[in-house]
Amino acid sequence: MKILFSPSEGKTTLATNEPINQKSFIFPKLFEKRKYILDEYNKYIHSLSDDELNKYFGIKNGIDFRIDIFKEKTCKAIQRYDGVAYDYLEYNSLNQKSQKYIDENTLIFSNLFGVIKANDLLPIYRMKQGRNLPNIEIDKYYKKEFSESLDNYLQNELVLDLRAGHYDKFYKAKNYITMKFIKNGKVVSHWAKAYRGIVLKELAKSNIQTQQDILRLEISNLILKEIQKTKNKTTIIYEIGK
């Protein structure tokens, strides 16, 4: 089973491993394709004035992220991100078996690095969702260069897509399960992030491997309401309790 997951704009400052290299990521044969984007990013952020950099990053202290991402120390991707989903995942509190499940089965779709495994190594960096580089649409680039390898990697796997819809632009799975979270008849957004993290945590704790196991999984405050099926997608709809 493989779980597709979103990144977060928030990052930790953890620095436990050496800087990135070809062995840092899934699909090492595609490292040069990935490195092309990283080289362009490095050049671009160092070409901007302080004000331009703040605007590009969407923060006031953008200069703090004007770094060389090839020289910064790294940590596991799953420990680099600290947004809402990651707060509720509570990776560091899980036992070794559950952490290994996440490390080996979770694919995160970074706005800068493209698809990475949860235990791939990332430096601290900044990149807003949907932001591009001059003359490069990053999502389209990664979709073109990595989709075939992803298709091959996932072809014999049960795929659970827990990503936000934006990340379909990076890769669209052929056959997959997804989840929708509703409250009072309406789809939620902020709480969807939280429950994606909770779902991943519970999958790991129970070592879930099949669709039947997913459906039998009891998650606090979630009530299974409906299962919708189309040709290549199964949507599990949960009602958030009071």
C-alpha cells in the first residue's frame, strides 16, 4: 500500500543528516531531472532583492531562506514539515514500527522537490504552493518527467490519495482511493488537513494494507457515511462528529 500526501509551508529546522545528493531521493536515476529545478531555484532566489524575495516567498523574513539548498544539512522529509496535517500525525511520538510504515509507504509531493518518500532527506527551504520559476511551471515539469516512473512504482500497489487537490497537477494516479471529510453536509478544508494526518497515523499504527482494512479502521470522531465509486476512483466519505 502507498499513501500520497501533501507537504506543508511550515518547516522545522532539524538538521541531522548530510546535504542532499543523488541518494537522498526516490528515483535516483531521475536525480538530474530533479537537480535541474533545484539549480534554477538556487540561482533565482539569489538573484532577487530582499523585497523581491519576501514577495516571492510570501513572508517578511524571506532573507532567512536565501540559502544554498545543496549545502544545508537535512532531515527526513516527514520530520521537515510541521503544518496542520503533520501536527496531527505526531510522527515523532509513534513507535518504531509505525514510523517505518510511514517511511516506506508515504509519498509526499513537494512544491519544489517533486515526489519524495517520507524518509527522503530534505534541507530547510521555502516554496509557496503554486509558485513557479521563470519560464518553468514546476508542477507540469514534474508531471512530465516523473509520471512514468511513478506509474511503474505504484502499478501493483493499493494507492490511497490523501493529498489536497492541487497536487493532482504533479501526478494523477491511475487507480486509487481517496477520502472526503464533511461536517453539517459541507466539505471541510482546515479540518481535512488535520484528519489526513490522523488517518495516516492510524493507518501506520494498525499496519493497514487493504481497502477492507481501511474501511474497518475506527477513527475517533469520524463516521463512515458513504462510499462512491467511479471507474478508477473510490471515495470514502466521513462525517466529522460533534
